[in-house]
Amino acid sequence: MDNSSGVGVLDKAALVLSALESGPATLAGLVAATGLARPTAHRLAVALEHHRMVARDMQGRFILGPRLAELAAAAGEDRLLATAGPVLTHLRDITGESAQLYRRQGDMRICVAAAERLSGLRDTVPVGSTLTMKAGSSAQILMAWEEPERLHRGLQGARFTATALSGVRRRGWAQSIGEREPGVASVSAPVRGPSNRVVAAVSVSGPIERLTRHPGRMHAQAIIDAAGRLSEALRRTG
């Protein structure tokens, strides 16, 4: 099959990136792998380095650059949001409560997707809302697996403790009762990216009267299942 797109310089740049997929390469290694003339391979590798699509390792060899990881993360986020709609709707339908998806953004968390309870008393969190990282079950999830230094910093002034987060890591889910807002309870579980890093939190929330003071007992399994489906979507490469 002809791999030419008709745009020669892009085809050659793609050859360079494909050659680096298998690991670091010297200029001679790039020439051998791509079949390009040495000056062409060098010019393209340096140009890709300028755009951070190629970088150098400690030995000066060419490697895939950080911009590719950033683009892959953005593609993963698109995939997460594309999958979130039906997963949150199903979660809302089986729990009877509003369902949300949160991502961390600096010292806040942002609601990036939601499925609202259709009627009656509900906890409404509009998409785009920014909420504190100091309270709430999804804040606990987004904090629990952080590096020690960031975790220690995040716990200052928080409504939850290091001991509580230790329990969250052990159970794999978090709950809060009136922590973010009086009268509101919630349960959350982590969504993990391809590297197993926690990238988001799935949550259901509603009045304590319905969720009780032990909301995890009622809904933890449904939320863990929903988080698992979203994690699986992020692991798919296609």
C-alpha cells in the first residue's frame, strides 16, 4: 500500500516519528530506519524538535517529544467526554440521583459532564462549575492518589484528613455527608487513564434524606462500575 499523502514533507516527518516509536535513535539510526538522506533526516528531526514533537535524551539521541504526550492527553479527554454522557445517564437512572464527572484544575475541580435527576429535590451542579478541592467526595478522590507533597499541601484547610484519604485508597471510593454543602451527600470513584493515573472522579449526589448518612452503602458499587467503564474507554487506543 502506498503510504504517500501527496505532501512530501509531512510524509517524511511521519517517517521520522514512526522510526522513534521503537525507542531513541542517533541520526545514523534515523537515516537507516527511514531511508531518508542524512541532511533531510537531520533537518526534519531538528524542525520537529523545535515544535517539541521530538526531543533529545541524555546521550543526545532523538526521542519522541513532550508535545505528543500533550496531544494524546487531549485526545484522551475528548474520548472521556464522548463516553461520559451515556455512562452518567445510566448511573443517574440506576441510582435515581444526579451524576457528575469532575476533573482537577489547579486548586479547584471542574464539573466537565453531568446527568441531572429529572424531577424532585436534586443536587444540581451545572457543567463548567468550579468547586473546592477542600470538601466533597470527588475532591477526596482527586486528592487521594496525589504525590505526597501535593497531598500534604492539599490537606491544609480541607474538611477531610489524611486518614480518611487512606481509607478512600483502600476502598476505592469516597463518600461525603454535608461536607461541601449542608444537607447534601455524595459518593465518588476514580477514573484512571492508560498509565493508571487518576484523571477524573465520577460522582452521584443528592439530599441526605434519600442518600442517608451511609451513601456508599447504597451506591458505591454502581459508581465503581461507571468509573470502570470510563477508565476502559480511556484505555482503548482506537
